[in-house]
Amino acid sequence: MAQYFADTGIGERYDQYRPKTHQALFQIMKRHLPAERFGRAVDVACGTGDSTVLLQDIAQEVMGIDSSNEMLAIAQGRGLTVRKADYTELPEQGSFDLISTCMAFHWFDAAQALAAYKAASNPGAIWVIYNFAFAGHSTSDTFNDWLSNEYFERFPSPPRTRYEDMKLFGDLQLSALASEKGWLPVTFTSESLVGYLTTQSNIEEAVRKGRALDLIAAELRGDLSRIDLTGAFKYAYSYEILQYAGR
């Protein structure tokens, strides 16, 4: 499967335009985590560190891994401990009591990820796997029609593995502690929405196929200038919290 979010310029756009909703969701997920602090925690595919910094409140030692130099540079600038590695190299980073992954597990090979996570887990380790997804406007049918019938037609989502098809809940070494879906309200101006859309793999795939990013952005601005964006957008979330029984 192709690697996304590693091309030149994506780190800065990602840090600037992705909604900062991690803290709000983390407060929801914390209700299902042990009260005592974890020992070692790792954030797999940590990106610019929005998901990594949250682990500092619940673990004594926190590190992040990612395969993008640009993303890692931003995370390091925030004072976070990060290393360049992909999910298959997770066991080489040591053993952990908490493994967190945000908006990345669906890009992984399920069998490889499962083996790597197990190899890097201490007995009883907790896995927190969560995702965000842009779910359109909360009230504007005009925008939602544009999103479904124009945007996704022109910029289809690249293939990825459906988390539901990975069947982690069927693994006898894993027990489910919690699972939930919902959405959080976010607001965009026309320009910040264009910026956000250019961080999506949909646009990255179009650029890889030869389309110019600045021309895509100009096209999106033209479309959105004709739509009233007043009000809240829906940033959908889903999470699964699992516990690994151990080797």
C-alpha cells in the first residue's frame, strides 16, 4: 500500500490545517484507561505530535515514531522524543505498556501490524487505536452535496484497509475494553477548509498523478466561494481500546 503524508510540504500544512481535536477525544477515551500512570508509551505514526503530547499526562516515558522527516521535525520542535521508524519496526524500539495510534492503522497491513504490536507489548499492555474523519457540514445540504457529488468524484479516496475488516476483536490474545463512534464540532473559514482538504490523501494522490497543488487549491476556492460555510462542520471519530494478554 502506498505511503501517504510524507511528501514535501505536507508536514507544515498538516500542522497548520488539521483540526486540533485530539485533546477533546482523549478526555473521552481516558475514562476507559487505568487510573495509574503507564510506564512506557509509544505513539505509532505520531505525525507532528498532536497525538503524542497527550500521552505525557498518563505515562512516565513517551516516544513517537513516524516515517516522515517533515512530521518528525515539527514534533521535535515541540520538545517531543521521536524516532524515524514505521510500524513494522516498532519492536526494535523496545517494549511498551501503552501503544497509541491515531489516523494510521487503516494504512497498515493488518497481519504485520498485529505481529509488530504484540512483539512490542508488555503483558497487559493497552492499545488505543483511534481515527478522525471529515463528515461534512452539520446543517448545510449544499455543502454536503458538493462534498459527495463533486469533491469525492474528482478526488476519490485512495484504497485503504477498513479497520472493521482487520478482525482484531477476534484475536484470543486481545480483549476489548471500549469502543465508540461520534463526532466533534469544528469550524472552518473558506481558506482553512481549502488548507485542510489539501492535507487529505485524496489530494495527495491527485498530486502524485501529476496535478499541481496550487491549481487544485484554486479550484477548491472557486467551488467553496459559492457556498455558505457558516456553522459547524462534523469531525467524526471512532476508537477502540484493547488489552493484550501477553506472550
